[in-house]
Amino acid sequence: MRATALCLSAALVLLSAAPEAAVADPSLAQRLLLVQVDEPPPATPPPQALPPPPPKPKKEAPIYKQWWFWALTAVVAGGTIALGASAYDKPESRPHACPAGVVCFGVGR
């Protein structure tokens, strides 16, 4: 089929370049016309538009780069400090069993 198309193209170029060849052989132009009409052009599918590329998946940032991670960390740390501070009681000073200046031995005797 390709050889036929090339041959027809060459003959048409020859006829357009040298119209006297058609005058010398009038059936040549008729045969070329019949061959062109009888033989349908090769079926080539119309060019199809390429579909758009799929969207690239968004890379998820590591958890330590997320704002909510640090907000949650601050709340937990602040809550722990506040709970520890509110639960702390200053110990009362224990009374001395021995008066000042006296040396006692044992359990305060």
C-alpha cells in the first residue's frame, strides 16, 4: 500500500511537472485518477489529546513539623507543670526536740 502511494505521488508530480506526458498518454491521467478513487487513504486515527497527568500526591510533612503537634505538646507540658505546681505543698518545719544550746542523744531525750 505504501509503495502504491509513493508510486502515485511520483506519477502526479511527473504529470504536474511535465503536462506533455498526460497529452502523450491520456489514459495515464485517467488511470491515476481511478487508482486514487478506488484506493481509500490509509486509516489513521485522529491525534488524541493526551490526558492531563495525574496530580502529584502531596507529600505529608513529618509529624514534628505540624502545627497541631506543637500545640498539643505545649498543652501537655503546661498542664503537667501546672498540676505539679498545684499539688506541691511546702513541708512544715519539724520542731526541734532539743532546745538550742543543749546536746541531746537518742530520740529527743
